Amino acid sequence: MADADLQIDCRAHDGGWLCHVTVSGGASVTEHEVSVSQAELIRYGADSTSLVTLVSESFAFLLEREPKESILPKFAISDIETYFPDFGRR
């Protein structure tokens, strides 16, 4: 992730949050929509004041394992565990 730049914009949505994430670096830019429910926020030990940190750390986790172009364009934060079971134990 050393060469990736993240821009994260989160807003309240359906009792949780919807975060638009732009990942730039190298010759391409990718955009992603990540939903975070209140339950997910609590599950991952965060709160609304650390929401952006949670999303940023989640993308750092993903980018250590795959290129930004392989990250799904739209997903719930807990979906990461479907592909990387160790995510919940981070």
C-alpha cells in the first residue's frame, strides 16, 4: 500500500454509514462503496469517531493482499471476512 493514496468520504445511511473510497496510485484510480452498519462498527471495535480509521485500515489490509483493481466496487465491511477469514482477527 506504500504507493496507494486513499480518499474516504463517509455519510450516515440506513442506520449505518456508506463510505466512498477512492484509491489512487500507479497508473490507475479505483472507486469503492463500502457500507458499515452499527453492528459492524461495534464488532470491529470502532465507533462513529473512528469510522474513517476503520475503513482506512480495512483498505490497508486488502491492499496488502491484492491489487486495488481486484477489490470489489461495492461491499459491506464484514464481507472482507468472506474472502480473508483472518480479517476479523486483525
